[in-house]
Amino acid sequence: MTNHRQRSVDRTSANQIAPKRQSRRKFLKNTGAALAAGAFGAVPLRGWAADPINIGALYPTTGSMAQIGVGCVAAAKLAVDMVNEAGGIKSLGGAKLNLVISDVQSDTTVTRTETDRLITGNKLSAITGCYASALTLIASEVCERAKVPIITGSSSDQLNKGRRFTFTPFARASQFAKAQLQMAKLVSDQPKVAVIFENTAFGTSTSNGLKELAPAEGVEIVMFEPYSAGFTDASPLINKVKASGANSLFSLSYLNDLILIVRTVKQVGLNIAINGGSGGFVMPDFYKNVGSAAEGLQGVAHWNHDVSEDAQKVNAEFKKRTGEFCFEYAGGLVASTFMLVDALERAGSADPQKVREALSTLDVSSGYAAMAPGGKVKFGPDGKNIYGRPVGVQWQNTDLVSVFPKEDARAPLLKT
Amino acid sequence: MLETIVQAVINGLLIGGIYALVSIGVTLIFGVVKIVNFAQGEFVMIGMYISFYLATQFGIDPLLSLIVTMPALFVIGMLVQHFLIRRVLGPNDMPQIFLTFALSLLLLNLALMLFSANYRTVHTFYSDEAIHIGGLYIPVAKLIAFVVAMLLSGLLWVFLHTTDLGKAMRAASQNRDVSMLMGINPNRVFAVAFGAALALAGAAGSLLMPFYSAYPFVGQVFVLMAFVAVVLGTLGNVMGALIASLMMGVAESLGIQFVGADSGLIVVFAMLLLTLAFKPNGLGSRRLRS
């Protein structure tokens, strides 16, 4: 069961945007990657202080996840700039952070070699990465062996198994399904949920996770229907949803299918609350693609730009730099960087092992480091933030607003 | 219940119209030039991206961009025929198959490189609108697409039956050698046929854009259905492909409704197998080739 659920909401975020049939493409990408590997490498930003502290940043800035990876790098740079402008690490004589960026090319093999290369080629104090759980799992393995701490927003529960150098400050995949079900209870006193999911590993495992948790949460699942991913027409499926009498619709879908589903629900004139989950759904691009039909749609995230005043400050700066609001992974990454700063200050050393020790005793409830749903970070022995929880979000007036749970809500949930 | 069935049939017919545009192109090329164009779906994709960029850069409605996509794809079709296909036409089928397949791969990966794998949508004022009649609804964007698709198919039929060039194309499709003996210039006929087929693919792209996302792999979704329709409606038979496409749309929709959302295609393929078992040449065989 757990295994299923880990993969369940497993931030298949990246997959949500990537198309499914990839074999041909993968082949060409790999051959291309082989050629590009020489040209693209780590691009160390010049540090200004005498003894800068190297922080590795592993993100996919080319390949299928490139768009999000580029956003992550922007956030990593923003965080480092914020730290350095505030005077760097005081306990180390104002040492500046130096970001060592590497492109993992949305590819697991490249992730392994790049993580290795980054660690052996630079004196790193810590690493952040890699957005997609599939990539982070690999990077985390390499970090464990090299004894360099990695701090990540990836949500796979697998990252908390038998690891000492991996820290996950945000909600785990297994917590997402529960939050979704609880949100359905806000929509109606008698939540009747229709779960439609694509018949792939991602859809099947996530939907099974929901099915298992539903009875305990008092949510009735009235329709449980797999569909073939990449369909041309969502109308027949939505006809079935309509006939099921559901008042909430959980769509475990990749972006393209989700867009068709949302539009069709609107055309049918069906009054139903839609929960689009996480990943691609909580990105600024989703609204751009779906337009006003996205209004009122719900989802879940591990971070949102309105969770705290500090988050709003970060969001404003991120918006200034990139033109988009600060998406969940980017915001979580800024917070993670400040957790590293807190650890470095206390460790008084750039040594990765000492940084790891300091991270394991981290306990913050204020400042940028505590910028998470719940507002507190303290790692348990499995590297999990014991206060970590997801935040329920909803698209309202072109913005993604936190609506659940009550403590994190910045606006009431609109019952569309 | 009746309402559900009627709604499913409407949904099926509407999407069947789009399948028809793609399959008519494939069958036209097969009928006239006698090659299977595996890249037809990629030309739908190109049509979609042209419409997408016209819409986002210049604010041109995707439906209006038909005026651009159709001639553009027509010219591309003529060029492809003239510079590529013409060279491999011969007694051996293999080079033709490899050529169009390679073209498909090339276009797909070019699109990945140029446009990335992201989904692109255009949101028009009618994208989310639907006409409601009783408990039924008809999405406006799909209705428009269906009507235009039927108009274009009709126009092609008229062209094939009333113009000299059209008749020459039909003659070439019935018997290439004899038609050449009758003084028909095959290169010209082939180029026009290829151009017309690609223009239809381009039209499909523009018509899809208001309600479907453009991405590099989008053509493959539609080309699969198109190939089934072409076989079902008898290879080379334009009217057969049209009717088969509509039937497949309806079969798929009913399948999703009554069998399961992941088995819509099972119904379609069951239909194909049954047809092949009883009418090996497809539903359109023994009719006049149009």
C-alpha cells in the first residue's frame, strides 16, 4: 500500500507536462544529450567573498521539464542573492553563498553523472534539487554516498527511507490524497466524489491511494473510472460523471487531458467542484492554458505564494524577475536555502557533514526558513519535516489562493 | 437513457468530422499517388502550430487562420511531392514507406526542438460555449469544426467529380498507367493530390485549435484513427473514409459511454476487425471510387 501511495501523488508534476509516448523522442534526446553534455556543464557563479560557500543546484533546465527547471534556477539565484545582500553567513565572517548550477536534462542517467561530477569537482556544502521525484531519488542516492546533504521539495515518500543526508521540509506524497479528500468535505456535507484517472502507473496508483483513504475520511466515491490517456474528446467521460451524481470531481490527469476535461465540464454546464491535484495544475501556465475556465478549480501544493508574509515578499521579487508568480517548487526552494543558511550559521563551518548535523537539529518557526504551510520546520530522524503539511489551493481571480486547511487559508474556498 | 445515447452520438459525430479531414487526406494520397503517408498527422500538427502562432502573435482567430494554413500546407504538399516523394515512386514500396516515416520523425523532432513539448492552447470566446437543447448540448467550437470539415469534404468531392483536374486525379487513382496513356501528366496530378491532402490536414489543425492543445505528438493521436478509417472505408475511397470516420467517432463515443472510458478504442478496433472479416476491402468496396 505505502509503495503505491508513494508513487501516488508522487509529484508526477513533471510528467504532467511531458507527453507520454516518449520512446522515439527519448532516443533522439539522448543522442542530442550526448552531444550537448560537453557544451553544458556546471556554471559556477562568481562569488565575491574570500571563502564562498558552494551550494549545488541540480535542476532540469533542458528537456521535457525545462520550463519548470528554469523557474527553479531563477528561485535558487533569488534565494542566494537575498542571503548575500543580507551579509552572507555571519558565523563564517560574512561568507557569501556561491551557487553551482548544473543541468540534469530531465534525465535520470544525466542526473546521476551530473550529481557525481558536481560533488567531486566542487567543494560543496550542500545541494538542492531536482524538482521531479524521479530525478531527486537518484541525486539523493549519490549525495548519501558522498555524504553531502541534499534538501528537496520533491514529495516522494521514498526519499525518507533509509537516508541520512536527505532532508524534505515539505508535505509528502502520502499527505496529498488525504488533503484532497478533506477538501471535498468542504464542498459538500455529503461528499460524493467521482475519480477519473488515466490508465497509467501514475493514474492508477494515485487513484488507489484515494480509494483506500476515502472511507476513513467519510467520503463516498461514486465513480471510479480509468480512461486512456491522450484522448481526443472528453465529452463521453463527462457524460458519465454527470450521470454518477457526483458533487466533486478528482481528475488525475496530465495537463492536456485536464484542459479538455475542464472545458467539457463547462460546456456541459455541469456544476461540480474539480480538484486537479498538484504538479502542472498549480503552475502559472495552467491558468494561461485554460483561461477563465480554471476559476474555482481546486488543487493541492506543498507551498503557495501566500502562505506567509515572507512568502509574499519572495513572491513579489520573483514576479519582478520572471514575470510569473512564485510557483510551489520555486518558493519551497527559497525557503530551503534559508534552512541551509540557518544550519551553516549554527555549524560555523562549510563542511558538508557538519552542515548535515546542523540541519538535523534545525528548529525554526520564523523568518524565510519557516516559510512553509504550518510555519514550522523541524526534521525527524527520517529527514521529514515533522510539521510538514500540504496546502489546499484554488484558482480565484487569475491567482492561486490558499484555501485549506483553515490555519493556512488566505481566502474562503469558493463552492463553484 | 435515450438522451445519453443521443448525446454520445452527437459527441461521436463531432469528433468524427475531424477524423474525416485527416483520413480523407491519407486516402486521397493513397488513392492517387499510391503511397501511405505516415507523416499526415505531423502536418495536422504543423497546421495547429501555424494557427497557434497566428492567434497568439497577431490575434487572428484560429478559424480565420484556415485561409493561411490551407494554402501554406498545400504548397508544402506540392514541394514534398516534387522534391521527395517523386524520387521514390517506383515498383518498390519500401523506400516510400521509409521516406514518409522518416519525414514523420523529422517533423516531430523538429517540432520538439522548435516548440518544446509544452501544450499550447488558444482560448477563444467560443471555446467554452455550448448550445443547449433540452438536456443535450453541442459545443460551439466542435460544431463549427464539424460543419467546416463537412463543407471541405464536399468541396473536394465536387472538385473530384466536376473539374478536369479532379477527374484526372480519379482516373490516375483507378489506373495510373492507362491514365498516363490518356495524356494525364502524373507529376502534376500527384502534386495537386498531395497538396490537397495536406491542405485538409492543415484545415484539421486550424479547426482543432479552439478546443484542443497543440503539442509535437498531437498528430499521432489523430493519424491512428485516420488509418483505421482509411482501411475501414476502403483504401483510396474518399467517401468511404468520410463515412468510416464518422462511424468511428460514434463507435468510440458509445464505447466510452457504455463499455468504459479506457475502452473506447476497443469498440473501434472490434468494428475494424469485423469489417475486415466480412468485407476485406472495407465498407466502400464495390462502390464507385470517388
